[in-house]
Amino acid sequence: MMDQFKIGLALFIFLAIPPVASFMESVMVIHMHMQMPMLVIAGLLMAPFFQKQFPNFFEKWNENGIPGILLFIIIISYWLLPRTMDEALSLTSVEIFKFISLPFLAGVPLRDSWKKLSDFSKNFVITLFTIVFLGMGFLYIFVPVQLCNNYLIIEQIALGWAFLLTAVGMIVYLLYVAFVDPSEYE
Amino acid sequence: MKKLEHNTIAIIVVLLFGCVLFYVGTDGFRAFTAETARVNQLIKEKPKFPDVTFEDSFGRKYSFSEFENKYVFITFFYTACTTVCIQLEVNMGKVYDMLPEQYIDEDIVFLSISFDPEKDDPATLSRYKDYFNSDGETWRMATIPDQKELDSLLQEFGVIVIPDGKGHFAHNSAFYIVDKQGFLTNVLDYRDPETAADVVKTILENDKGE
């Protein structure tokens, strides 16, 4: 458990090293589909440490997992806005908020909530993000204007395809859950 | 029951936090892209046109005071551009044509500023202006040879120009209106010349009425 925390913390610090951060942010698709998810993953890895330190807090305020997953959805949706990605590059305060919100307000609550959620809720969350990602994908591919001032249109289109591919991955998973009964293969 | 209450409170707090976050992050649900935020901010701040030296299509050199006591209708472009700039300049020409003739030159000057001084010398600008029937006088095409001065203007007016390394630039576009005192007063959508012409007409009429 301690090891996971160390790995998470190391990942977090690594991502925050200025040259690493500025390299990842120089490419739009890496910024959104690698740096941001890795920050969430850093949070996921650090979560057990916080759960152990403050067991009452999570038990009391995130009893059925809904508050945590809502917080996760809100934070992720916020970082999907074209503007926030732009401002992370031009405003230091927004950049700092990114490094705090994604691991600690999205990663940590996701891990605490996920086990508490029913299968239905889990699939609901995945379906929600599939729809959102499909929407974002089509938006970035087909919108004729440049949505982010810091990135070229060609990068915007690449980002759109990355969203669509991620959505396809989630659709495959949802179909698997819907049609395959694992017990048949045991 | 007590525990469930905590859970419910947590949900409400999280939702409230989400509303505040999105409200603040989008300036009250008005700006979802940095470009909209930039335009809103510019109109609020009204920056003054910095002191720069232009070189126009006739090779004349002058500062912004050349346009003293006139409104200036500005766009930013570069001549090697094959996409947005053409539409931008065509629409600028439309606004020019839609304005009553009496205002042109007397009260308002059109100015296309190239942010590519390296390539856009007077000869290139002169050739380019002919494509758009610009006379070079009431609708001038100019560049700012001093890169530092150019950068200060782009910075002040929030124009973001990213060179792609192959002689082209990614950039944001708009119509900028600077008033008689040299302050930026309005930023308009370049894709809608009709509205822009109406706005300019109203500004000029009000100015005459005063």
C-alpha cells in the first residue's frame, strides 16, 4: 500500500517537473490524453494512503460513493472545456489548479467511490463518458474554427480522433459487459 | 439516517462546487473558449494602440498618430496565408463597401496589419492589396518592420500568432475598431461583415451627432 503511494507520488512529481510538463503540453493530444489521465492515475495510486489516514472522512462523506464520483465527473468535465486547456498554458493559477484537481479531486475520489458503486452505476458512468467523448470527438474534428489559441487546427483534429478512439474502446467494453457472461468461461 | 444525511450533504456540496467552478471558469457561462474570453476581456480593458512605426504598401513610414482623430478599422494578416486571411480581407472589403462613402477617409481608415514583416515588404503588400481592390490610402496595408514593436502590439491586442516553421502561421482573427483617441473599443466577428458594418455605421453616426 505504501509502495503504491510512493509510485503515485513519484509519478505526480515527475509530471510536475517543468520541462516534462511543458513538453507534454506542447502537443495537444498528449496534454489531454496523456498528461491529464496520468495525473488522475497518480491520484488513484495515492488514494489508499489518504483512505488510511482519514478513514472516517471517506466513510462519513462518501458513504455510497455518489459524492466522490460526482466530483470526479465535474473535475473531468471541467478539463474537457477548450478554454481550460488553453488557460492552463497561459495562466499559472489554472496550471496549478490542474495539478491539484486532477489527482486529488478526481483520482482520489474515483478510487474511493468505484468499489462502493453498483454495477449499474459503474456502467452508467462509463456510458456517460462514452457519449461525452463521442461528442467531443466530433466537435474537435468537424468544428471549422480553432478552439484553442495555443494549438494548431491539425492538432485539434488529432485530438478529436483520440477522443473517438477512446469512446470506441469504452463501447467495446460496454458491449462485452452486456453480452458476455464471464461465468460461462470459468 | 445520520450517515445518509452526511452523504446527501456531500452530494449538495459537490454539486455547488461544480456550479461555482464552471461559473468562474467560463466567466458566468459566457466564454467556453479562450478566444471568447479574450474578446470579452479586450472590450472591457480597452487597451491603447501602442507606439509603433508602420511601413505601408507605398513604402511610406509613419506612426499611429497618422490616424489621429479618425476611427481605425483593423485586421491582422500575412500575405502568404492561403486560408483565413483571404476570407478576413474579403469580408473587410465588404464592410468597406457597405459604409457610406462620406465617412471613408474623413472619419474612418481601414488598416490591414501584416505580422510577417520578413516577407511582406511594400512590393508584396502592394500586389496583395490589388487582389482586394484596396486603394492603399483609405484602406491601407502595412507591416511593422520592428519585431519588438510588432510583438508589443500583438500582445496588447491579444493576437496570438504561432509560426508553424514552414512559413505559415496559426492565428486568431477578428475585426478591431480603434477610436479617435487610439483606444481599442470593439472586437467584432470577422465572419459576419453585415453586423460589423452596422456597428461601425452606428458608431460613426453617433460620433457625428455629438
